[in-house]
Amino acid sequence: MSRRSDLRAFLLTLDVETLVDVLCEQADRDEELRRRLSALRETEEPARAVLDDGAAQADGVQFDSVLDTVARLLDAGTSADVTSLARRTADRLAAAVRDGEDPSPHLTEQLGRAVSLYARACTAHPPPATELAEWIVRLAFERPDRCEVRLADFAEALGADGIAQVRAAVDAVLADSPVDDEDGGDPMRMRVARALRLEIAEITSDVDTVVSLLSEELPRLDVSLRIVRVLRAAGRHSEAIAHAAKALGNGAASRTETAGGVVEALERVRTRQSPVDTSDVEALLRGNRFDEAWKAAAGHEPSDLIPLYRECVERLIESRNSQCYERAAGQLRRLRLLYRRAGASAEFSTYLAELLARHKRKTRLRDELRKARVALPKVLAG
């Protein structure tokens, strides 16, 4: 065990009064600790009043108040650890959604927002990986029709050990899958397990598994393009060409055309398909309702959302407002995730380099990107 784990295990054995006395004595000597405890009190007291109220589960406005408080603190980069508050809020909402026969769309939306905020809080102050992995698995599979868990949002906090633990649980669900889901299986549970397995493969750069899982959704053209991007990003260009040519119904092209020619042809065909309606996400982004937009984004293909998030980032940066720089950094984190899900991580690096080159005088923007843990291109990192 680490020194921190040992200390935490010991502190958990102490009674509350002893811990309070120790903290108060230390706070008298440590101004930074006093400030952090005061920030926690300002955060927790009004929120606890809501969460401890049994009627809160039926009052969406009260939950909105707690969620807004957590969001403001995270957006402001507070040093206070709001992980516990964010989790309690998510747990209360999950219970309300789980126990309700027909929960309102607003309640379900609040749960998605709470889970998203908890993921952000975990990134800033990671809980024990084992505990977080168990929580994610439980939430994902208790009522899979009521809440979607984006594992990539928790990847940084989970670390390799936590992701391995989630994978073990997912593999166990998949192993129990019957040959035919109609023969006693739970189709929704299986779909959630397959989606999580795909995310794990993407997070761990397991290209073969990503391609294998995506291939189950063929012959959709958008899936073919995603496979091609995954293969190109992994440097497996000949396989990307062959897959693109097959998707175009042009097997000979894999031997006679360049990589760019075949892949660009596939992208042109994909572009000529009927436009996808992403107006729900666009409207929320334009209204700066970012968490709601991210929830709505779950119903769309990542490649369809990339232009919307790029436009949003540009709009926030052009506002020349320091608070908007913070928001732009947050949306760039999500844009990076969309590129990753689309199998185009390398394209995000190129985009980010071009973006920062155009805004090279905005040093505050780079500072906010560092705070948001968005890795800067090497040529600009200094």
C-alpha cells in the first residue's frame, strides 16, 4: 500500500470527534487548510440541506441547485474536493431514477449531468480506483436503459488498475450472453457491455479489438469510415486502404490507388449521405449549456459532432473573456474525446496545433489548457 493509503486506512479507524479536534488544531496553524475547509463548508452546507431532504428526490429544482453549485466550483477550478458531494448527488438521482416506474425525462437528464460532473470531480481528486470501478459497473448495469456511462470520462481517474477491473466485470457479462438474446438474455445489458468493451479497447489502444467490435456493425458507411480512421491512426495504412476499398465496392482499388485517394473517396461518399440532425446539441452549445449538450451528444456519432464542438471552441476563444477561456479548455477536452472515439486522435493533435498557432498571443488560453490537462503540442508546450 502507498503511504497515503496507509494513512487513510488509519484515519478511518478514528472516531469523528478525534478527527475534528486534529483538523481544528491544524487549521489554526495552517491558513491554507483553513481556507480549504471554509470552501468545503460553503459548498457542502446548502447542498447537504437539499440532499438530506427526503422531498428532494421529487423536486428537480432542488437537484438543479446542487448540480449548478458543483458545476460552478469545477468551472472555477476550486481546490476544494467536491468529489464526495458530486457522488452523493449522482447516487440520490440514480436511486430516484431506478425506483421510479416512469421517471421524467428531466430526472434522467439530471442523472446524466450528475454523472458527468462526478467524472470531472474524480479527474481533479481521484477516489480509490477499486471503489470508482465498482461504482461505475454498478451504475452501468443496474438499469442500463436509464443511464449511459461514458467510461472515457473516468479513464484518467481510474488508471490502468481501475480500467482492468471494469473490463473484468464487462467480460463476465459478455461471457454470460446467450447465443440468441431472445432466449432469456437481456439485450440492453449486452449492448451496454459491448459499448463499454469498445471504449476500453479505445482507451487502451487495442486496435484489433476496436476493429473487431466495430465490424459487427457493418455495412454502415459511417462505421467503415471509423474503422479506416482507427487503422490509419495506428499506422496500418495498407489495411485502411483495403477496408476503404471494400466499403466502396472497389476491391481493385486497394492495389492500384494511393492511401489518400481511396480513403478520401470513402470520406466523400460519407459526406454526400443525408445530413445528420444534430440541432439538439448545436442549440445547447450555443446556449452555453455544456453539460446538457454533452449528454445529448451520446445519441450521435462522434464524427458528426466534431464540427459543432470546433465552432463552439472558436466562439468561446473569440469572446476574449478569461472565463470563456476556461470554458473553451473544457470543451477542448470533450473535442479531444470525440476525435478519439472517431478513431482520429492524430487529427486532433494537428487541429490543436493549428488552433494555438492562430491564437499564439493568448497566453491565458494556454494556461487554461494546462489546467484542464490538455497536452499542448511539443513545439508550443514551452
